[in-house]
Amino acid sequence: MSKRRPDGHGQSMPFLVSYRLEEKMCLAVPGKVVSLEGNGTGKVDYLGTTVLANLSLLPEVKVGDWVIVHAGFAISRLDQKEARRTLKLFKELEKISPAD
């Protein structure tokens, strides 16, 4: 399943992607860019966990932006309102989902 949102240029960009693989579901979680490393990479914070991501596909990204990272590459940018809304939904799902 892929939802789409306008990117401000009349095109659509994926912002939440999920798929099933052997009874597991993978969701794209918004992360906040906390640093730029100068070599096309940067650190992205996911609810307290910081990872190094390749930002070269989104050259306009700056510290403080929210991004979706897939396979180590930032593939789309979100506005803060959409990122926070998505994170809030994940937290609500966590409350109602049974633990493994």
C-alpha cells in the first residue's frame, strides 16, 4: 500500500509505504535530520535512535527536515505536521496491537 501526497510541484511522492513479507509488515517511519555530514550523508533520528542515511537523492534537505528513509536512502521529505501526525498514529497502533 502506498499513500501519496503533493510535493508542491504538481507531482506526487510516496510518504508512507508498507508491505507484507511472511506475516510481517514494514512501515516507513518519519525521521528527523539532525546533522549533515558533507559527503551526501546525514544523521536521521527515529524516536531516539540515530542512523546514518544517504541524503543524495534529496539535495535540498537540511537539518530539521523530516524524511522517509528506505534501504539507507532518504527517498522523500515530509512537512513537520505530516511527520508528527504519522508518528502519533504509530503510537496509537502500538497501544492496540498485541505484543509478539
